[in-house]
Amino acid sequence: MLIGEYEHSLDAKGRLIMPAKIREDIGEKFIVTKGLDGCLFGFSQNEWLNFEEKLKTLPLTNKNARDFVRFFLSGATECEIDKQGRFLIAGNLREYAKMEKEIVIIGVGTRIEIWNKDKWKVYNSDENISADEIAENMTMLGI
């Protein structure tokens, strides 16, 4: 399971160090794509295949479904970890997530999220997230 929060910096070439604990679970090759809330999503090969299968079941005749599939697949790229534990984030993905230097990688179970550090701070702030509100809303999902 992918868990934890890790801060790293992009190098001049757009490479980022993958935390060792995350690397063990995500594998040497994985997929990075545009994510929701302004971050990037990273999936292990197996989790990406599971996600692709779900996308294939969406109806081609539904515009929202087509938009959803385009959003995730058009930006997807395979990444490989080098001998120094780094991987390259494609320029279009760095631009989408407004990544400059300081980055936060978080594990969220079946995927990682890669955030611009400042955007993560705002998103994760007490003013933005209330654990009590989240818990109340989860009852609708049966949790």
C-alpha cells in the first residue's frame, strides 16, 4: 500500500527522486498522468491496468465519459526510475501541475499523488480540509 508524505526537489532536467518506501510498491516502471485537484497521479503497472479496464467500461456515447477518458489517457506517460532513484516528469505534466522546484509526493493507497509543495500546503491546510466534515460526508459512501 502506498502511504506517507515526502518532500523532494525537481532538478534542472525535471527529474524527481522517488522515495525508497514508495519505490518498493510502485515498481521501477510506472505511469504518471494528470490528476485531479491540480496534482499528478502515479500508478504502478498493475494499478494502471486496473484503471484502464475501468475506463474501457465507460460508454463512448456519453460526453462526460469521453472527457474523463481523454483527461487521464492523453497526459499519461510511462516513467522509469534510474540508478539514482530519480524519474523524469514530462514537461506537459510539470506545466499542468505547476511544478517548479519544491514537490510533495504522497501515497494514497493504490496510487501516488505528486504536488507542487505550495499547492499541497494550501490544499492540506486547516482552512481547506476539515476531518470532521470529511468523516460526515463519508457516511454517504458507507464508511
